Amino acid sequence: MAGKGRIRAADIALVRERSKIDEIVGEHLQLKRAGGGSLKGLCPFHDEKSPSFHVTPSRNLFHCFGCGVGGDVISFIQQIDHLSFTEAVELLAGRANLELHYEDDGGRPTGAPDRSQAGQRARLVAANTAAAAFYAEQLGSPEAAPARQFLADRGFDRQVALDFGCGFAPGGWDGLTRHLRGSGFTQQELVTAGLAKESSRGTLIDRFHRRLVWPIRDITGDVIGFGARKLMDDDPGPKYLNTPETPLYKKSSVLYGIDRAKRDIARRSQAVVVEGYTDVMACHLAGVTTAVASCGTAFGPEHIGVLRRLLMDQDEFRGEVIYTFDGDAAGQAAAMKTFAEDQRFVGQTFVAVEPDGRDPCELRQAHGDAAVRDLVGRRTPLIAFVLRTTLASYDLDTVEGRVAALEKTAPLVAQIKDHALRPAYARQLAGMIGNTDESEVLERVRRTTGDTGGPPQRGRPRTPQKSPDEVAVEVEREALKVALQSPELAGPSFDAIPVEAYTDPDYAAVAAAVAAAGGAAATRVTGPAWLDEVAAHCTRESATALLTALAVEPVRSVGEADAGYVNAVLARLEEMHTVRRVAALKGRLQRMNPVEAGDEYMKAFGQLMALEQQAISLRKRAMGGLGG
């Protein structure tokens, strides 16, 4: 645990209260209204095509109905950033500008935590942040003149450099290292953060020397690494050098500019993928504020996953991703590779290639901001670009060339995710090849996909009737949802229903936990605090795992609970329990001889009459609020 004691419970509660879960989660994925005061998006914890990740701001809870992950805002930070509970609370407290107090097991104050014992992530972020400030200051030094000239030659003045945090790594062996050691960072922290490395003599030296430096931030804006561009002819290193893999910096999922672009990517349902740091800068300055770039590696599946969550990309094809490539052979090869990877991406994908081979930065220099915007505006569907690029290597004037071209390109059309687009591109492919019958191309595509081309099924599918057991489980789930989400409404009515009314063992365990926690009527807390109390009394592990789902899932699938609906749901649950009791009592009476049983039979019969009347009354209450 960070610090000399544990964080005071009241401070933890305040952190939860001040940390809006929709804002925190919204920094990692796009959320859209889902009804009932809930929001939904694509889960950041598992790969999915349709959104099953729900956030309920009013209760400060989240739950994924796909993978089962759920909890409060602290839990989300723990899992998304791989932090301990204490580290997550400290991170959120810092965001909310809250001072935390620490205490021992007896509740006695222990004072502020020892900074040297802070969580690793916080220390590494702090080291990178301090390094970014150091590099930015060095950009103004006489030694950094080549770096300033490099930026100026590409149309970036001092203010732009300042805005993007550009810096300069000075010469010498350990300028940054000595600066950071003087600020209290340990040698191990600098090595772990990728800011320094050990020399052959065992001494610590800076990783970057005499280079223009860009700070690389994660989606939340924290500095997690750097990209450094060679400036000097006598620099033996590669043209670009990046931070190595660290606990913070994972090049397969890092996107330069994502912290700037995330909101506009979500708002415009568009992401523009460029190849370098200066291209990102040029695009943003030109008004293309959805531009991002991979860092030190090719754009790949994990980068795609980051964008998908921001685009909330689904089978409806709401979002689009535009790749910019150089017009040369390398750019074409990159586009082909992207198409292969792109089959994981369920969105409309385009390519923007400048005819003269200029990248966005060069294009802005030559023709201004409007030319960059026009490049993106004139995008071409990726599949069309790939087909043209593939066909260019075949002699379409010969029969052999056309046959070979069709063999190569038909599988590409078959890979198109939107089935409705396949026939159109098959016809376009026939025209591009020339002297080829459309039906032949369509047939080749169908054979590749295994589509027999048979007639579609007509008529509406029949909706299967639910069994009584399925109906009972649905009602039980709804009752528990209102008890966890709105205990003040569920109150005594919920508490009066016995655990035996629940047919599902997990639901029965949750109901028992509510009772053990003092009941819905007695609780004085709601949201995560109420959930914690119930969880503490839940003795069945599989039932505990259901709690966040029940606390987040919208009641009645359409809205927040109201008193009338809650009353109706609880009446329905009690009615179903009563009906089962009636059935059991009828069976008992059928097995009794009225003459021999005498008073016992009459007593049981009286109970049956009372239960049947009770069931009728409950049914009327339920129908009034559930619409029959």
C-alpha cells in the first residue's frame, strides 16, 4: 500500500462522489445513451462488435454484460490502468484536487504518505512529466538551434512547438538524469521509465541525446514516453528513436495525439491515421483534429481496438477511419497490409493518398491548410484502393492476366464485412478487369464466402413463448434490480418478501444478503456504498459476481424505477410465490381425506381460500403497474 497507512474511509467516499464515472470512462471510449439514465459503449476490457458495456452515472457504477466486469469508478481505474486500490484512489483524488488523509488500523492519523513509497505508475508518470518539462525548456537553448530550425522548416513556430510540448534532448551523457535525480527520482525509476539506461561502465546515461523530442501521452493525457528525431549527421542512431517498452509505454497500443483527438473522434465518428508526429501536428493545425499516429511501430490490431472504442464502431458502420499513405510503393504496401489487418475493424475505412506523394506535413507546407483538409475530404474507400493496387500488377489485356487478376481479387471482395456492399464491388471489379462478365465475378465471390445465393427466408420469425420458470426468473431479477438501485422505493415491500420467493439460487442469495445488510428500508446509503454493504453479506460467490450487473442494468429495460413500477414488480414477485404456495396446498388437500382429516382439512382449505384471494389482489396490483 502506498503511504504509511490506509486512506480514511470518508476520503474514499468523497473521491467516489467527486469522480464522475461517465467522464472518467468517457476518456477511454465513446458512451451513448442507452435509456433509463444509463450509457453504453464498447467494452475496453474485451473485444466486441456490439456495445454491452453500461455506465449508470446516477449510481456511479459500470458493468459489462459481455465479459462480466463491473464496479464503481475506483474499480474502473484499477482495471483500466492496472493499479492497486490505493493507487486508483490517489489518482482520482489528484484529478479532483482532493487532499487524502491516512490512518492506521485504530483510526489514528499517520500523516502524509512517504513520496518514495508512492505507486509505481504514479512515480513513472511523474518522472516522464518532469522529463517533458526539462526537454521543453532545453528547446530554447543555443544548442537546440537545429531542432528549432527543423520545426520552422516545416511550418511550426515557437508557439506551436510549445503547444505540442516539443523539446530538445541536450548533448552530454546525463543532463536529464542528473536533473531528475536532483528532483528525487531514483536510478531504478529512471531506468524503468525508459528515460535512462546503464552504460557499459555501469553508470546511468540519458536515452536521448541531441534530438528533437515529442512527449507521447496516453488517452488520459499523462506523459508515458517520448519520440526523438535525429538532427545531426554524426548521430549514429536511427532516424526516429522511441521510449522502449515500459510498464506505461506499450507501442502496440500507443497512439500519438490520441489525448487531443479523442473527443473529436467520438463527436465526428471519424479518425484519421497518419504516419508521423509532424503529420499529426500539421493535421491538427489545418483543422483535421481527428488525426493520430502510431509510435515506433506499424498501425496494428491493438491500435484499431483503441479507435473502435472511441468510435463505438458497430455493424451499423457509423464510424470511419481514414488512412493517409505516401503515394510510393511503400505506401501502397502499407495500404495492403492495413487492409489485411482491417478485417478486424468493423467500420468504413478509407485511404487518402496525395498524387505527388506528399505527406500531410509536406502538403501543408506546399499548399496550406485547405490542401490538408481537401486530402482527407477526397478519401477513397480502402477496398477500391486495394483492388486498383492489386490489378496494377497484372496484364489485363490478356486472357491469362484477367483470369489471374480475378483469382487474386475475388477473395478480397469476399472479405468485405458489409455483405450488402459485396455485389456492388463485384460489379465494379468486373468493370476494372474489363471483358469479364459480372455474373462470373459474383459467382467467384460467392464460392469464396461459401454463400449459395439461395433465396432469403420470408416472413417474420416466431417469438418463442417463455416458460413459467423463465418468467419467474425475469421478475426476480427485476425485483433485485430495484432493491439495489432504488432501495428507498423498494423499502418495506421488498423486505417483506421471503427469500423462498426466489427460484434462482443466486437471486435468492442476493435477496438474503440484502436482508442480512439490514434490509432495503433501513439503509441510509445508495450507489456503490449500498452495493458494498450487500456484497459484504453475500455468502455465494456466483451471486456476488452478479451485483454490479443488477445495479447497472436498466429496470424494465427502458427507464429509472418509479414508485408505481416498483410496487407492481414486487407485487408480481409475491403473487408468483403465492401461486406456487396455492399449487402446493391444493396438492396437499388432494392427498387428504376430508372425513378422516376433519379440522385439519378445513384449516388447510381456509388457508387455500385466503391464499387465492391474496393472489388475486396481488395480480391486480401487478397489472396496474406492469400494463397487464
